[in-house]
Amino acid sequence: MSDLNIDWSKVTEPIQFFGLSETFEESELKKAYKSYIKVYKPDLHPEEFKKIRKAYESLLNRLAFNAYEKELE
């Protein structure tokens, strides 16, 4: 994730946006999120921040759902 310029037309999945593997850990997600937030601060880039936050929350929900599924097994 060395390039923090966002081309939203090429982003189809939140996982693709953050450059994570399908088996990502929460710590990897947080690290990627923080690196984008340092560049796209909410007061300077409100629209980009909203999209980044939405992608982050979507992946957090995926982690929570996967943990729930494992508990049911």
C-alpha cells in the first residue's frame, strides 16, 4: 500500500482498497486504515474520509461475522 492516491473507479471491494489478503487480521486492517487517515484527514478531505471509513467499517463487520460463524461451528 505504498501509493495512497485513491482511484475510486477501480475499487470494487473494500478489501481491494486496503490491499489486504482474504485472510486479513484486525491489526492489519487498523494499520492500513490509519495510514490512509493520516493523509485523508476528515476536515481536509471529507468525501474521501467518508468512503475510507465506510470501507473500514465494512471489513470490521466482515471480521465480526466470521468470528460469529466460527463460534457456531
